[in-house]
Amino acid sequence: MIQINAWRGDGTAADLIPVEAFDPGASADARVVWIDLVGDDTDEHRGFLQERLGLPRLAVDDALRLRHPPKYEDLGDGWHLLLMRGFDVGSASIKFGTIQLAVFWRDNLLVTRHVKPSASVVALNESLQDGSVEADRAWTLLYTLLRKLLDLYLPITLKIEARLEEIEEMLLKRPSDRLLGELMEFSSQLKRLRRIGAYHEKCLDSMRTHRVAPGGAGAAQLTDLFEHAERLHSLASLLYETTSDLMDGYLSVSAHRLNNVMRVLTVVTVLFVPLTFVAGIYGMNFEYMPELKYRWGYFVVLGVMAVMVAGLLALFRRRGWL
């Protein structure tokens, strides 16, 4: 599906233009034109991007891929390409899904392409409809789109941070394998967030270097986007390290508890070894054993066993094993 919106005049009302009636040359008369390509119809999208808009084939190939590392590229002839990783519309929890969002722009023309519905594109449409954002120029739409894309990462990252604090307290009171499984899931998600944050930070820093933002206000907005990406990267890295520390802490606590149990079992085993030895001797069925005819032999043997146990317990306590 290809949807083309054009704003004229004050930029508050959008006209929906049919694909077959769109003329790239005549688009200069509009204030802003936003072309949104949605779906997996690569042939249709490729034909529109290459033949109708005249974009380079290699750039179109990158935009049509399902997965490509985020990047910024100056395509020449006023065109720019930005590949980002954004949330799909179903991502509202820690188990999030991401999709590739390809953005082309030049002058008053903004082109977005994504296979699945994008949460940031939906948020931009809502802002345009309620009037909180005016389509006065393509950069405004691009900045709003990128800002919403980055802002969607923060709530989920903060949810993970809050949950990690709860898990830390629970590990000190009652560690369990369920908590370890949750930490392993967080570790995987935070690794993705850290990688995505690093890519976004690099892309936006490259855009700052190329000075793609128009005017001083645009440069400030671009710096704002870069700082948001940098914050996501640093926060995801910090939480990833925290998760690793909690996993190591859980394993250490589990190993300590296991050592305590094994120490008790070892002490019990050591106590019963000499008793079993004595019982084994007097359990042999020899006819002539000196102590068998002794009247107090049974009580003497029990006393010897008690002395042996008491002596071993005193030795263990003296060594600090109990």
C-alpha cells in the first residue's frame, strides 16, 4: 500500500493523492508531501521509489530489506536515506518487536517505508490529526517521527529498570530459578536495546556531522535526537551490566547455599563413618570375641561411640566448619 498526503497553505489540512495521479515534479507546489509505503509488496515499492522518484537502486535495496543495520547516507541530488529500528504497533511490554523503518527525504518531500505497521508512524499520524504537530515542512515531520520512535524505547527500558530493582530485593530474600529465567530474558532484550541504541547514536551523530538539519532550530532538534539515542544506549548498557551482575549474584548465592548443604551432609557422613566402623567390627560373626562375654560391653561400646561423635563435633567447631 502506498499512501500520499500533501499539505498546502497553512499546513493544517492534508490532501490524499492517488498513487497514479502523483507527479514528483508537481510536488514542489505543495508545502509538504509525505509518502508512506506499507507492506511487503517489494515490486510495487521498488518501482515507485526507483522509477517515480528516481532514487538509487542500492539505496532502494537497503530500504526494501527486512533487516539492515541502521545507517545514514547522503544519496546526492538533495536526497538523504536513514534506516532506523522502530517498534511495531503491538510492542507495549518488555517483550517488544522491532521493524525496519526506512526514511528518504529531500526539500519538502518525505518518504517512509516499513513492512509492518509502525508505532512511530501511527503516533505521528495521531499528532497530525489532533493538531499538536503542523506539517509546515518535511523536517518537522521527520523530527517528530524520529522523536516518537526514540521516545517509545524509554518506557520499556524504565519498566525493565524497575523490575530489576524488584528482582534484586527478591534475590536477597528468596532466590528461585524463575527469577534466573526472567533475568536471562532481560539480558537478551537489553542486548538488543544496547545494539539498537548504539546504531541510532551513530546514525544521528553522522547526521549532525553532515548538517542535514535546516537552520539553527533544526540543528538543535538534531542534537536533541542524538542525546535521546545516547541516553538509550547508555541506559541499556547500564541495565545490561546490572542484569549480568544479578545473574552472577544469583549463581553465587545458589552456590553458597549448596555449599552449606554439602557441608552439613559431609559432617553427618564423617560422624557416621567411625560409628559404622565400630558397628561393623562387632557385627562380625566370630565365635571368640573378648568383649562379647563382658557384661558391660554394650554400654562401653555405646560410650566409645558417643565420645567419638563428641570429639569430632568439637574438632569441627574448632576448625570453624560448624
